[in-house]
Amino acid sequence: MALDSKADTGKRHFKVVGTRPLRPDGVDKVTGRARFGADMSAPGMLVGLILRSPHPHARIRVIDTTRARALPGVHAVVTRADFATVDDAALADLLDNCMAGEKALYDGHAVAAVAAASGAVARQALDLIEVDYEPLPFVTDVDEAMKPDAPALHPGRANETVPPGLSANVMARHEFGHGDIEAGLAAADRVLERSYRTGATHQGYIEPHACLASVGPDGKADLWCCTQGHYMVRNTCAAILGMEQGSLRVTASEIGGGFGGKTTVFLEPVALMLSRKAGRPVKMVMSRSEVFRATGPTASTSIDVRIGMTKDGRITAGFAELRYQGGAYPGSPVDMGSMSAFAPYDLEHVKTIGWDVVTNRPKQAAYRAPGAPMAAFAVESAIDELARGFGLDPLEVRLKNAAREGTRASYGPTFPAIGLEATLRAAKDHPHWSAPLGPNQGRGVACGFWFNFGGDTCVSLNITPDGTVTLSEGNPDIGGSRASMSMMAAEELGIPYDKVRTIIADTGSLGQNDVTDGSRVTFAVGLATIEAARAAKREMCKRAAQVWGIEADAVIWENGAVRPAGPNAGKHPPMTLAEIAAIASNTGGPIAGHCEVNAEGAGVSFGTHIADIELDPETGTVRILRYTVFQDAGKAVHPDYVEGQFQGGAVQGIGWALNEEYIYGDDGRLQNAGFLDYRIPVASDLPMIDTVILEIPNPGHPYGVRGVGETPIVPPLAAVANAVSHAAGIRLTHLPISPPRLLAAIREK
Amino acid sequence: MSAIHVTTTINDETTEFLCAPDETLLDVLRDRLGLTGSKEGCGSGDCGACSVMLDGRLVCSCLVLGAEAEGRTVATIEGMASGETLHPLQRKFLEHAALQCGICTPGFLVAAKALLERHPDPTEEEARYWLAGNLCRCTGYDKIIRAVLDAAAEMREAG
């Protein structure tokens, strides 16, 4: 539902939107006052802990909890036997991931939980739980898991898209594209065939998962947790625990990072079950090692690409076969990888095939543009290699093939106004692209795409009697969205930014709000906020007209006040929002605006990144020298936080390219379940990350806003790999390009 | 294990608490004293979210025992502002939008304050290396470093 015509965005002069005010939750977050997941407690609270499987794959014969239950201070012990059977397959997988049933499917899989008077007693109780495991053969590598004789996790669960005769670990096959690949390849001057691999990475949010559950004897429950979507938590937990959604009120804490990793549940159903059994509030907080072993890292991948190009740089056909392991349950993001792989390009012949594969690893969760960075790494590497092979400028080649308005996208739809070409031109004109490079230095460029999303959204905007405004929304503020919502409400109402306070309401206070994902919040919640403000304005116009004794359509809203519309409406001095609010009780009661919408029209997003690196041929270390992000934001509501998304996404992608990966040992156990060994980028690894915001208005949003959060992680894998390949004179096809891997490649040269 | 009685000074106030012998200072601050501004991101000294000052030295409070605070002086994020007046670093973090989710922010602020007390005029590289023990996953560090250098400049001018 687009609320405005495209024309409105072009001529609009913003007063608040596009400025950089301080975020309203800022003081709380620099003083320690803000309360995150683990910062809440309740009277009579117990400590909940989880016992986890040390085996990557094992049948659970018996769990004996007798001794644990007998330990003084233990109030409840929970195993899968406490949960009723769930019919829906996806929900059953979620439950099985939160608490293993017949089998433990990965190192770290939860098998039992306790609630005790203290952490010390709870730890002791975990030691007293006896689990009789029958270890089974396991597989953690995607290509190994696809071999027909690989150990099978879920025999017989493949869906109807999977041809017979494949490994039982192949869960689904996806196919996208159009045209005739072979004909397109035949028209090329060169066809490049390459295979690429990427390691599994973790979102690496600094705040471990935490929650506080309290179930009363009447079955009514309250849950406090750090999540990207408390409505999702409510709905999921209610279904798993057999509760009505209205009986479970979920309050979202401040959230210490998520990046997609907090779009599902891990602890919450277990905490509720422990609380229900114990009759006391139960708090659960994961350790960092639990976060790595048993939450939702992304897929590791293996991708084959065939691309044909003419010697003047025209891509004649693109084909990719993508294999993503998504851990122990179906649902890797290979579908989105397959859809997005060639999305930046206008291709006559394009095809992608995606294979969803299960392995003995934790069930993957969304990670910022889920599925897209790996696919872009493969395609953008291949295009770079072809362009350089022909002696062509890789940016020019991308411009020559760039998707534009009217392009039929590789995944089906036809693009409306999009910003890819603008980002490429901005990159080409930027001094970074032509700056000189020294020895052992290289420059890489890559493009990225993300779909973006709208979804169910419900907001309530209330005018208080003194003329200030409170806005209730249902999406956790993960990176400044309260500021953006307050700005859009202030813009629409014509009042100062600091007169609006935005709060994140609990699930009892608003209708359904989809998870904070798909870069949806500034777009969809913003759209709903604007519409709620418009509804409040309509009501205030009505009230003023009523006071003046004229028709409601004889007044207009202008600069935060109602005015008579033209000379025929009579001469009345304008009534400000505050003046109307002050007499609301006498003119019909409180004034509020609401919006309930399934927001459509989230504009797709494109970015182009340039990376300069220097490698040390002695050690294989790569250093980022300079980095610039160019991305279309539609309209940047708060440019600081748009830049912040660009910078943060780029750096996560740099970590993915150079350092980060899940390392499994021969025993099937995760070897690097901590920040010392799973090394995310630190301040001394990086230069400043330069940003250029392009603004090609999204026709689907009244102010032209597009989501910006996810696209920035898509280009860096290839941008960095292309830069390293350029500097090393070898094509790097396996991420991360860690020092030992690069050193080995240099020595093989 | 019987509890240990500890008398210490936290944010300029004399404070007493009981703690288990194996209880970390971070757990004491958060669970016994209600000072939840210090965060646990890893529990192993790798992320810096629990940074506090112990007798003027920057430490990860997850690597210090509560009992070690006996007779010493602890400064946490809760003591950084003076009443309603934010420390220049706190103000600059807001002005530069140097936080997104905010979980790492208390640790960064405590660590950055320790830096500026020793090196009032750090280079960008010095600031980056000093803060390399504090992990931030949201910002890519750009705006954090800018905020720290800007705060340093303002504090130097204010003398």
C-alpha cells in the first residue's frame, strides 16, 4: 500500500527528515541505564541453565534426571518429554532445536534444562543429569553431506523438488532464471567456470541471548527477552507451549545486536517451561560459548559459476549452482542466494539452481541479507576475473551490464526505479577509484543487492493533553530506529523532533508486528508512523473546524497548526497542535492516530563497494587500507544511522572475507567457540569506512525511504577478495582468506 | 563455600557486599549491587564490554574476582557522568552516533576515558590500538574513533 504518489517525493522539502538529531535513547545507552536482556530480574527469580550434547550426532536413549531433581535448591528439570508434540513441521523443528527429541543433531544441541536457586546449584544439577547417548556417524561439510552415502540426519524428509537418488541430506532444490544458458554461453568470447567456497560465520552480536520468564498458576505469562521480534517470540512460544497468544505478554528488552540472529527462539520456550514447572520466575542467559555452539550461524557454501562474456564486456549468460548447508534442519537461505546471485545484472540468459542441505551443525538463522553475500562473492569474483582477463575496467563492465528500471530481474520481477547505476557512477567518479596503489596493494570492486521487506505493522500515535506526542511501535530499536520514527512523526506533524517520544510497546499493547528483519523498520514502521500522524491530523482538523463552526474540509494542516482553507472559511487564527490538544476533552475526547498495515512497496536496494588492501607476502596477512561504500537509501531519514549501517555491514563483510569461520574438528565439535578464536574485526584492523549515500526515491514510501540495513554486507566479500586477488596475482576462491590460506596460495603460485 | 565479606569503594561510595569466593567482580556489580551498566559479552576477557577501572587501571571485570575488590577503588560506567552533566566522551558518542545497539558502549566509554587520562592527544592509530580490546559489531568503529578523537580535542581545549 503506497500512501503517496511518486510525485510527492520529488518535490518535497523536508524539515526534520535528513537532519542528524541525537537519538532519544542515547543518554540511557551512554550512562548504563538502558536495560538489555540480562539486565532484568524479578522477585523469587531462579537461574536456568541448559545441558548440551557433546556429540555432533547421537541417539538419545535415556535421560535420567533423578539425581538432579533431588539436589537441594533445584526447582525444575525440563527435557523434551515435558513438551507436547507439535504438528507443524517448521514449528516442530524449532522446538527440536530448542530441546532435542530422539537425537542430538550437533555439538551443543540442548538436551535438558534446570532451574535452581543459584547459578552454582544449577551448574551442579547439570552435572547430575545422566544422558545415555548412542553416538552416530556425522557430517559437517556441505559437499560431504551431499554425497549419496553420507550420514543422514533426517532420512525421508526431502521435499518433492529433490530428484531421487541424491543424499538424504538434500532437503530442497530451487531454480530461478530465464532464457537459454547454453545459447548465451555460445555467444561469449570467453566462458569462465569457477568453484567457490565460503565458511560459516556468526552474526557475532555482543549481547548473548537472555530472557526472564514468569508463568503464573493461572497460566498467564510474562516474558522479557532480547529479540528482534517479540511478537514472533509470543506466537512461537505460545504455539510450542500450547498457550493462547493473548495469555503471553512479551516485552522486548533493549537489544545488544542481532543482525538476523535474534529472529527466532532458543531459550524462551525452555525458560517458560521451567517457570511453569517451578512456579517461579526463571532467568536464562547464554554464555558466549553457547552462543557460538547453539544459536544460528549462517550457512557455509560451495558454489559453481559459469559466466560468458564478450571481449567488450557484455555478459552473455550467467549460471550458478549453489549448495548451502543450513545446519541440522531444512531451511538454509540458498533460495535467497539463488534469487539474488545475478540480481544486479540485466541478463538475457540467466539460471541458478540452489540445493538446501542439512549437516550436523547448529540450525542456521538469518544473517543480514541471508544467503546473498556468498552468492555475490561467487558471481562478483567471476565477473571481476573475466573483466580483468579482457583488460577491461571492472566498474565499466558492471555499468555496461547493470540492471535498470524496466530490467527483468534474474529472479522474476521487473525492476521499478532502482539505484544500482547511480552507485556505480558515483564509484567511478570518486577519487578512491583512481587513487594510486603501491606494491603488494590491490583494489577490488563489487556490487550487492537485497530485496527488502515490508510486512505486518501496527503503530499508535497519541497526542497528550499538553501537546507532546507519544508513538508506540512494536519493533525493537536495534540501531537508532526510535530516532527515525520520531523524526518522521515530527516531520508529518510539523512539530519539533524532541516533542515526540517513541517507545517500543509490549505485545499486549499493539497488534501484530513482524520481526525487525528484511531492512523493514524504517520503511514499514516509518510508513505506518506517517499514516498514523496523518490520521491524527485529520482528527485535529475536525476538532478545529468544529470549534470554528465550519466544515472539516474547509481547513488545512500547515506547519503544525490548523488554518482556515481560503477566504471562504472565515478569518480564524491558526490553532496549533498544542492548542487543539489542550481542549481535546471538550471537543470529543483524546486524539490519536493509528495505522495497521501489511506494508508493501519496500524498494529493492543496491550498493557498490571499493576496497583497497595491502598484503604481506611473508605472513599472508591482509590489511584494509581504504574502503568506500556507495548505496541507494531512497531517502536517508537520519543520515548518521544510514552511514552506520553502511559501515557496520561493510566491516562484518570484511570479517567474513578475511577472518571469520566456524572450524569443526575431526570429532565434529566446534573448535573456536569464543571471541579469541572466532576473530571478528577490531578497531586496529580497520581504517575509517567512507560512505556515499545516494537517494533514488522508493515510489512505495511516502518519503521515498528504502531499507538500508542488509545490502552493505553483500558486496564486501567479493570486493575484498578481488582486491587481494589483484594484489597477489592469484584468484582467491575460498573464504575466509585467512593468513595461512593466503600464504599457501602464494607459495603454490 | 562460605561467602566473603568485602568492603570497597565503588564510584566514590563505600560499598559492602558478600560474595562467593569464585564470583567475578562483574557478577557482583550486576547481580548483587544492581550496577548492570557493565555488560557480559564473553566472560573471557575478549570483548571488553565489562570494562571498569580498578585502582585506576583498566580491567575486564569478568576476569577479576569480587573478593579482589577488598580495600580498592572501582569505577564503572554508572559513575562517569556528574549528575545530569555527561562526560565529554558520553556527549561525543551521542553527537557522532557512535553507537547503534549500545551494548558495547559502556565498555568503550570506560576504556576511552582511561586512554585520554593517559594520552590526552592520541593519534587515530593509538586510539584504534588502545580500543582493540573492545569489540563492537554494529558500527565498524568509524564513528567511535571519531567520537573519541573529538572528545580528546574538546577536553584538551577545556584544559
